[in-house]
Amino acid sequence: MPSKKRKRVQERAAIHPRNKYSENPPDFGALASIYPSFKPYVFYSSRDGRPRIDWTDYNATRELTRVLLLHDHGLNWWIPDGQLCPTVPNRSNYIHWIEDLLSSDIIPDCRADGDAVKGFDIGTGANCIYPLLGASLLGWRFVASDVTDVALEWAERNVTSNPHISELIEIRKVDNAKTIVEEKDLHSGLGRDNESIEDLGNTRAVMIGPEPSSSLELQSMVEKNYHGPPILAGVVKDEEKFDFCMCNPPFFETMEEAGLNPKTACGGTAQEMVCPGGEKAFITRIVEDSVQLKQSFRYICSESCLIPRWYTSMIGRKSNLKILISRLREVGVTVVKTTEFVQGQTCRWGLAWSFVPPSRKIVSSSATEKNNLSFMLEGIQRQYSAIHVLQSVESFLCSCGASCKIDSTSFKIDVIASKDQCESILNTETQNIFATPSCPYELGMSNGPNDLQSSDLHLSISVFQQIPGTLLVKGFLHQKESTGVFFLIFQKLEEFLKQKFCRPKTSAEPSCTERKR
């Protein structure tokens, strides 16, 4: 019994513990029996008899969102055909993460008792999902902005359809004529002597140091500046105060890129899904607006206490995190926090930053987590999917004698390997087609197979779908020891999978296993 409980916690670690669905995921069968309009979209799997819906059917996903918001949150909601349809559990994770940021003691809370939290939702869309959830769950106030008439009309409808929270939400039109055309040099505020990191559960905080970034990726990002309508500067009013801003940015550079995933049907217009430069350019503009408007995101609790609040955004590609954090280092922010949102087989990341010096020292810890590793597979050809990668993982490890148990429904493999089998895996010849040096990694107590003594190595490997052409491979070590050999095996697996599935990279970018710190 104890082992089953531990396994359950590990599998759902990415779901926020206060999320309504963390322990009770939606029951499609029960919802279909309560809401006749949802029943036609529910069918029962011939494999396991469980109720399911067709995720490629836009009408099914939209009706699911409608009934979840009504059943679990008491919200009346609808959007017209083609507008971006949000998933309620994933969006709830973002709301609760911001709740954690606001209550964190890294930044002192000087707000007077009874003062309501106020947030700014960038590009709320017709769905207006974040203000609706934040107001109904936590009583927060919101200003929600957007550009298109359709989004503004339906966001307003969704607010007025819920009179019990309608006074908490203002829908604000962005002047589309005020197109941003210039890039400002906002390199300022540097002067810290070091960088340190603190793990806080599924979230990490980073003290930003003075090192400027000169990577090819950052140069490429700057070349693709954002030239669209105002985001924060020009939308936030003079002397207006907010505790946070949030954003689900356009992830893609073209609609063709946005439409390559045949397994989902979330809808989405070009205005919601696409901008030149993609999410990197869009979030970079938020970063630079935050420098210009950081005084607006302060809560005045006394004449001598101005508390900067949080700027946040969701991110679709983990590889963009280091680029954006480099940009934040350049503009002189003092604290950065990141987190991971996992729902089903979809991964997203959250990025948050502030300009206030922390109220307590964030100490760099040498005891960082080394039993969780991950890497990205980018540029995967369309004929390959997550199941092909999972089967290749199984084939690679089984060829060296390891015991593998594959679960194709959860895209996960449990692996048990003896010391001899681990050595066989590490001696397997693979060609690194990217011909780039691997990144250095401190292996702690040991740096090779000898840290595996008497017990077998027990690990789990999962594959997650991200945006089209990109998969995330994650590994979890079930024992505290043997982290050295775990890293080496995972690095070998990364080389093998990239050789088999990925197109060679064109830029001089290091290829290394990404680590949780």
C-alpha cells in the first residue's frame, strides 16, 4: 500500500495540489449523465471500457470545457466556432501557481488586510478563462485585454453571463493602430555579483547575476522583434496598480506550424496563435514593457514600502526558457521563477519575474535534485510520434538486457537494470550527429557506473507531446543513490534518440541533457 501511494504522487507531481482535478480528474461518464448536451460526445473504449471523448473534435472539447466550468466552478461560458478553446485543469494550474507567487516570502507581502489582488490578463481571448477562474476561485480582480472585436465581444458576454463575479472583471480594448515598431535598449540595472538557485517543490527561484548573453539563439530572437499591437505599455493606464500580469502567448510563427498536430482540436485564430518571431518575440516584448512599466506593478502599502509584483507568462517550448532568462538578466530583474504544467501528454512552462530585491537570501544549494532529468527532441519528422520514440527507448534498453515494462496509454516505460546491464548500455556505440560538446554536469558522490553498488537501477522514462515536431523525454530515478550512472545512461539515450529521430541542427548550439535545478 505505501508504494502505491508514492507512485500516485510521482505520476501527478506536475498537477498543482490545490487544483480541483489533482485527485479527481473529470469523469466523462458522470458528466454525460448530468448534461445531455455532452452525452453525444462520450464513447466507451473497447480496450478498457473507460469513457472518453474524441480530442480531435472541436465541438467535443468545447462542450467539455463548458460543462466543467459550469459543474465545478458555477460559471456560464461559451465561445463561437474557431476561437481558442482552453483546457480547464491546465489553466487552473496557472492560476494556483500565481497564487503561490503572491504568497511567497521571497517577496514580502505588505498589502493591507482586505485589499483584493488585482491582475492583468494579456490577450484574454473570447474565452476569458483566466479572469473567470481567478475571480470565481479566489475573488481576484482583473483587467483583461484583447485586440479583435470577436474576442472582446465574447469575453464581455462571458463576464456578464456570470453576475456574481462580473464586477471583478474589466474587458479592455487594445488600440490596434498603435503598432510597436522600435526596439529599445533596456540593458540596465545590472550589478549583482552572483547567481543562485533555490528549489521550491515544482518551482525554482533564481537570483540574477550580471552575465550578459551573447548566444546565437538570443541574437536570432532579437532579429525577430515584435511589431504588433501594444501589450502592456500603452494599455496599462497611468498610476494603475496591479499585483501580477499573466499571458498565454501566441506560440507559433505561422498557422501552418500551429496546425500540424492532428491529435488535438483546440481551435484558435491567427490572432490567438501566431505572431512573427513566435512566443520568444512576444514574451520578449512583455519583458521590455515590464522594464518600462514596472512602477505600475507595485502595491503601495505605505509611504516607504513599494512592493513590485510579478510578471508571468506561459511558454510552449522549454528551450526558450534559457533564452528568455538571459534577456531578463540583461534588463536587471532580481528574481526569476519557473514551473512546469503537465496535463495528459501536454507540457507547458511558466516564467515569472520581479524587480524587487528578495526579502530573504536565496542560497545556492549543492544538494540539487538529480533524480529528475529531461531533454527535448526537436525537428521530428511528421511520420514519427511519441509512441515511436517510446518503442525506440524500449528497444535500445532491452538490447542491453535491461527489463522494460511499457505502458502505451500513459507513454511511460519502467526500467530495471543491473550493474552489468548499465555498463552494457554505456558501452553501446552511438554517433552524436550534432557533433557538439556535451555540457558539463556535476555527478555528486560519483561520476560513473561504480555508484551503483548492490541494488539494481530502477527508473521510469516518459514521453510527452509538445508543439508539433517537438517531444519532451523525461526520466525519473526511483532511488536516491546512483544518480551518476542515471545521468550517463540518460545522456546516452538522448544521443541515440536524436540520432534516430531529429534533423541535424544548423546553429552551433550545445546539446546536453536538461536538468532540474
